[in-house]
Amino acid sequence: MPSLREVDELVSLGIEREVDRQRRELVLIASENFASRAVLEATGSVLTNKYAEGYPGRRYYAGCENFDYIEKLAINRAKELFSASEVNVQPHSGSQANMAAYFSMVPIGGKIMAMKLDHGGHLTHGSKVNFSGKFYKFCHYGVDPDTETLNYLEIAKMAKSFRPDLIVAGYTAYPREVDFKEFKHIADDVGAKLLVDMSHISGLIAGKVHQSPVEWADVITSTTHKTLRGPRGAMALTKTPFIKSYNSSVFPNIQGGPMGHVIAGKAVAFFEALQPGFSLYAQQIVKNSRILASELLENGFRIVSGGTDTHMILVDVRTLSMTGAEAENVLKSAGIVVNKNSIPFDPNPPVITSGIRIGTAAVTSRGFMESDMRYLSSLIIDALRYKTDVKSINKISNKVSEFARSFKLPGVDD
Ligand code: DSN
């Protein structure tokens, strides 16, 4: 069969350029990672050809025997990995996993409490420009202005006055460990259900370096491509009474045919995360982000909440007289890829912001250890100090490229 390069030179060229970019830049986007070759192979397989609306054993098409086998493998491995009673591996994305969770637990027009977007929530946690903010009444909690961490007493007070049907715990830019048991108490006190969106930290939970929400939450959603290191997609874990309504909320309510090739990739990722080495990987992610945080702190940077317990740190770049957008651009010119991010009580709009979010899951997949993180920290610090000094930024960019190329690119070189 002709290869992609022979069939479509232009797309092939775009992909080759992306391989080169991923190899020579330092990826520090907290929501990104490098899937293994096995995950990429499963995701690029002939399962993409198959329709399988329904669930294993109950399909609307013939010929689903191999799809059933793979979906059941994915479900059973996810159950084992997270000690979950029920699993759905069909959501195409985190947004759809959350949409199905809301539809399965809260009537349209019902009340949901979640974190403010600019304190680390997500668009699906009630933003006005998202379906969630249009279909439901949201009340938003934030972090404490002094500690920049969750204040469970304040969240409990808000829940008592708002009386939500559902409370959401789970964040895109919260660098600290979350107390899910405390959230369960708060939800129980007001008769609310609890949804945990563990998208960012599911790899840390699988690797047992962050407490698990499984005992406490009614439904848990997660993307599969962040710290979990799987294919781009999502999943949900539920307590037994919730699986029937969750499943029907995914199909037929909001999705049609499941993506068998992505489900195969998820099954492989769960298998990889069940291996003993994955826990070491998760431990190293946190060690690496703590080293980065302490190096930045020692060099006078301000870190939101003063540090990190996870794969992520949030840096307040106002102390460098920069906006988040400027810092993102400076670092990108040096080959260091982060994203601008709102920080709590940010005076700047989301397209500008006052912070950057830095994550260590991807570089840890490339094999970064403590000494590598110290060197990486020095490159970040230098780039942010030299800002618009093009000559110095070019020098740093050469160092970044040489350093990055000295590590294997997972999925390509393994
Ligand atoms: N866009 C993801 C992130 O970067 O955190 C969340 O969906």
C-alpha cells in the first residue's frame, strides 16, 4: 500500500514538521503529553473503519465482535487502574464527558456549583459562552485570596446558601492536592451529587501520588491524554447506580458512533498505566514540578499558592513587568512552550492574563530527571529576564534545541 508520503505529500510534510517541532522544543503545556508508540499505533488502526453505536453486546450494527472485545478490555483495565465499579470509555472529549455527566444527574435548568474559570475552572464548569452556562444555573466558588488554595469552609457556606443539585470538583489550573472527602461531606450536607473532573490529575491518581476521588464522587470524568498519557479522548467512572443514566447520556443522547481506534488507544494507555513503572513516572512528574517551583521561587518569581503538589505550577509574571501573553511569546521564541493563564483575581482579560501555566508531564515522559529540571529552570529564568533581547533569546533557543534533541521523543523514537 502506498504510504502517506506517497499519497499526500502536503499532509505528510505537516506531520514531519510537527515531529521536528516536538523533538526540538520543550513542551511544558500542562495538559499535553507524549503518547507511546503502542498508543499511537492502536489509535491509527483499522478500528477507525467500524461503526458500533451502542455498548458491548448491545450494538446497532453487525460485525462488532472485535470492537466489543477491545471496548471491554478498555473498560476492565480502567476499572482495575482506578478501582472503579463502572466505566464508560466512549466520550470523545472532556467537554462531552462533562456534558453527559450533567445530563445524567441534573435536569436542564438545575443548579450546579463549580470553580470560577479564572481561578482554575473549565469552560464546561458554567462559562456563559459554553453549553453548561446556558443550560444550568451556576454558582462559582474561588480560591482564598490569601492562600490561593481552596477554602472548604467557604465552599460549604456557599453550598448551604445556593443548595446545588451537583457540585463539581476538578480544575485546569489548580496546582494543589484536592480533598475529595471534604467535597463529599459538603455535597452530602446539602443533598447534592458530586462530580469530580480529574482530567489534569488522572495520571497522578493512577500512579498513586494524588488521592483518589473514587470512594467519594458519584461520577468522575477525565480526559485520557494529559498526565494519563493516552490518546486524545475521555472517559468516565461512576458509582453503580449512575452508570445506566451516564451511558444513555453519552449514547444516544449526545454522541453517535464511538471511536474504536481511540478506545483501543485508551485500552493500551490503561495497560501501560497498570505497569509498576507508571507510578515511578507519576512520582517523577511531581518531583520535577517541585524542583521547577523551588528554582523559580529562589530566583524571586511569584508562584500562585507558593508551590505545587501536582504536575503544574502557575507563575504570576507581573513581578517581571510582563503579561502572561508576553511571557508566553518570549518563551516560545526560545523554544519553550507554555501557555498564558489567568491567575486568581487576575486584572487582565483571558487573552492577555497575568500568568503562565507550566506543566511537567510531557518533559518527564521524555526522561527529564532532577538535574535536567534545574537546567530547564535556568533556561526559563534567563529567557524571561532577557525578554526582548533578540540576541540572547536566540542563544537560549539554540541551547533549548540542543538540550531537547538529546532526549528521545516518545512515540517516534521508542
Ligand atoms: N484545554 C485543557 C487545558 O489546557 O487544561 C482543558 O480542557
